Amino acid sequence: MSAQLVLTHKRLGSPALLLLQGYLILALAGSLLLLLPAAQNTPTSWIDTLFTAVSAVTVTGLVVVDTGTIYSALGQTIIGLLIQLGGLGYMALGAAAMLSFNASVGLRNQAMLSSFWQLGPELRLSDVIRFSLLFSLGTELVLTILFALHWVPLLGWQQGLGTSLFHAVSAFNNAGFALFNDSLMSVSAGWVVLAHAAGFITGGLGFAVMYEVLVLRRCRSVHTRLVLWATLTLLVAGTMLLLLFEHNHTLAGLDWQDRLLHAFFQTATARTAGFNSLDIAAMSTAGQSWLMLNMGIGAGSGSTAGGIRITTFVLLITGVVAALQGRTETRMLGRMIGTESMLRAAGILVITLTLLLLASLIAFWLMPSAAPFTMIFELISALGTVGLSMGATGELSQAGKTLIMAVMMIGKLSPVYLFTALTGNPERPLRYAGGRIALG
């Protein structure tokens, strides 16, 4: 085995592979628990149960059966626990448990968690882990109380509280699971929809960002400022574009308050959660295309969301501008960003597009009758761990379900993290003479 192969094996054999193994074990264990007769109201196949477990662990939200009717209260509780474990990360919860007993987390696990959450050198892992656990549980508690104000009067105390807690966990962890067969389309109270948005936007900013804002009470780092400004910009721009694209489609006939609410919500959920308040299949092609772009972008690094990450997207834009101007560095928020960061962003984009292309080719080979646009929409949703669907997920063949499960797992591992695993700074004792290649 060559030195390069050994190096690659070591990289894939440490953080990336360990994380993948952990999520696979969680999904398999969750699927077995969901097969228990007490967890199901209606018997369902193991492949559908496994699909649900994988979707929950990867906090995607794509479903092949209706969660609210097929699964009992026990089954819904199991799904909620899988979402919590997948959203916060099973390793982070294990590290929090060890820290609570003053046990050592180990250098290897510290490096893995710091890399996965994209922690800067100025942030202590133990502090961020404790904060993330308390912040997550606190936010979910607040959301549960808010949702209970709406659902308890409608459903009663037991079912209302259960529904509220499930949706709170699903929203904060950007899972997109809902206990209604139309997601949030039938929710009449607009503030409940906005509360979901507040939950998944907060969860999508990233724990390091929230720690800096709420605990350190500052926004000095370039990463935090970039995430906040880019999130706000995409929310505003996306809302305006969906108002334009859906004016004569899904938003037709609504008053201006409802138009603004749905346009904002669908823009926000496309980059993070996967809930929907509009019928995605009935949207215009322009609106669906805009959602696909947002699903690919994703949210903040080290968050409960997926995608290439919003920081990577902004860096790609500024890097292209710098390259066209002949500069080797780009300026961002008063700081200089070097070539290495721009190349990493480009590498992440190439890996993501390559994965999407390969998944699309396999999907069209396995399901030649599938509508290309609809299938690509589902694949982008799975790779970005978003969960929005145009209705094709429930009609997948067994081979198609297996493919989507694999794509969701890759998306959970994150093309960003996969790129980090495949690259690094190995020693290069030899330097070759420079060369020039004509581009464009």
C-alpha cells in the first residue's frame, strides 16, 4: 500500500468513518425499535421503517409513510429521540455526559468534535458542548410551550403536549418531521408557523455562532458576522423572489400578510428544515428552482442544518470576483481571506456537484420512468438534509429508497466534512516548476 493510500485510509478511518459508523448504528437500532408492534399503529415494511429512521438520524425529514398516523405515541417518541441524537450529534451528547462526571473527553474526540462543529481556536470545546446542550434543551422547551398554546386547546393535554414537543425537537434540529400529512399547510395560526421558523433558523446558525453572541456577547469573529449577515441577506432576497415567482401560483388569492408569511417561511425552510406551508408540487418552476438553490446552499457551519454551508457559498462568490479581477486574495468584512480558503470552498462545491451527478445517474438508471426535474429536486433535498419534496419520495421503488437513504447519510456526514477528511496538509518535500494553463 502506497504512502498516499495509507494517508487517505487514516483520514477516512478516523473522524469521517467513525461518524458514519455511529449514524448507521443509530439508524439501524432506531429502525428495529420502530418495528416493535407497540411503536406502530399500522404495520409497515422494514425498508420503510429504516427509511424513516435514517431520515430522522440525518435530520432530513423525507418520509415514505405518514409519521402521524402510521406510528404510535411510542414510535413518534423514538423518532423524536433519533432526531435529537442526530441533530446535536451522538458524540457531543456523549462528551457532555463525560464532562458532567468530570471525565476526560480524549484528544481524538476533541479534535473530531471541534472539526465537526467548526470551532475556532479561541473557543473551548467543553464550554461550547455545555452551552449547546443547555441552549438546545432551553430552546426546545420554549418552543414546546409556544406550540402548546395552539395545540393543547385543539387536541387536548396529552396529544397536544406530545405534538408540541415533537414539533419543537423537529424544528430546532432542522428535521422537518411533522405529525400532519400536509406538514404545516393546515396550520391556521400564522404565529405557529413563524415559531417553527424561529426554531430552525436559530438551530441553523450554528452553536459556535450562538455561543459567541449569547455567552461572549460579541460578534467580532469574521465567521459569526458572515453567517449573520449572509443569513439575513438570503432571507430578505429569497422572500422577495418567492413573492415574485409565486405571485400567480401558490400565493394567488392570499392577502398580503399571508403572501409575506408563506414566502418568508418557504425561503427559510429551504435552507434548513424542510417543513412546508405551501404545496411544493404546485409551485412554479422558477420557485422550485429557487428552493433547490437554497437547499444546496444550506445554513451555518457546525449547525443542525446541511448543504455546502452559507459561508462556503459567500466565499465562492467573493472568490470568483477576486479571480476575475486577478487578485489572489479576497476581502471580506475588513479581513483578507487567502487562496487556501477559496480553493477549499471550490473543492467543496466540486465534491457536492459530483455527488449530485453520480446520485442522479444512479437514480435515472434505477428508475428510468422518473421525472428528471422532480427526481433531482428530491436528491438535492436529501443531499442537503432538507426534507422538502415534490411528492416523489412516497413513490420510490425499494432501490430508489436505498439510494435516497445513502444520499441522506452522505449529506449528514456533509460534503464539507468529507472534503476535510480527504484533504489536509501532508508534507510535500518536492516543489515543481510552475506552469500556466489558459482558462476561459
